[in-house]
Amino acid sequence: MTIRLLLVDDHAVVRSGLRMLLASEADVEIVGEAGSGSEAVSAAGSARPNVILMDIGLPDMTGIEAARLIKSKFPNIFIVALTIHEDEEYFFKMLEAGASGYVPKRAAPEELLTAIRAASRGEVYLYPSLAKLLVKDYLSQERQQENKPLLDGLTEREQEVLSLLAEGATNDEIAKSLVISPKTVERHRENIMHKLNLHSRAELVRYAIRKGIIKA
């Protein structure tokens, strides 16, 4: 399948260089060029490319805004960011706008071609150093979620134990359900009672009903 490619960059010399670089590729046909975000949105409709190579720093609107508009109108067009910006802010915003690839302008031509071809197949390509940012961000969010206190200072695990306790489950039953030891259940139970200033199962059940954890 021939990849119909639209080049978007506000520098004519950059577009010319890209055209020369890609001209010899048998599976790539350059169907148009645009020097601004509004031109890119218009060309996306008239030239009907499969893939758009999009700079972020455009004169009238950012490549991020242009990408968002294009994806809302033409969801089957795939966008690869080709930019000097390698910081997290631009990277994540471009992905949120719907980009399928992100390649810095310092990348080797082979990297750019790999990104274009991957995008044309509906795949995502991220330059290795930028892919690391995505992994780092994901892991950071996972850690924050794990450590995030829930429900009056209770952790997610304590909330699970509380729910089962309030429903009348024994320590052994809770241990089996959550695949933890009865000793761990007992420790969680002590922590729950201490954090919530409760002193009996009856108080614990009333608390669980009040908070909507279980129904009366």
C-alpha cells in the first residue's frame, strides 16, 4: 500500500529537505505540503493523506491544536510529530491530541521512515528516549495510585478488608479471598480500627453502611 503523506512545517527549506529524503521511497507519495496549522487542517480534507508529518511550532496554531482538529474531523488520518521539542510537556500533549508517533528532528532518516510506516499501519512509534518518558510517567502514576490514601486515610487494601469484615467474613475467609495470610488480615484490621477510632465490629459495620461500602 502506498502511503499518502502530507508534510507540515513552517519552514519551506525543511519541507524541501523532507521531500528530497522521501522521494526515493517506493511506498511513500507526498500528496501535499502545509506551512501552518490552518493550512494543514484544510489540506487534510483536500489531499486526503494517510499520514501527516506534523511540526509542533507553527505560526497560527500549534501542531498540537492542528492535530486535535484533524483527528476530530478525520480519525483515520494518522499523525507523526517531527519536532525539535523533546520535553515532556509537548510530548504528552501531542499524544493526547491523537498523534501516533513522535520523532525529534535530530533522529536518523531510518527512524523517521520507521515512524511513518508504523503510523500508516495504525501502530504507534515513539523515539526510544521519548518512549522512556512514557514508561516513567506510567510507573510514577502507578506508584501514586498504590500509595494514595482512600476513604478517611485507609489504603485500597484496607478498604477491601474493611468491606469483607463489615459483611461478616472471618479473618481466614478474608485471607483466602484476598490471597494473603490471616496474620496480615489481623494487622490490616488493627490498622483500620485505629485509623477510624472504632472499637467493635458493630461500630465497623455502622461505619461501612454510613460510607456506602455495604448496604443495610
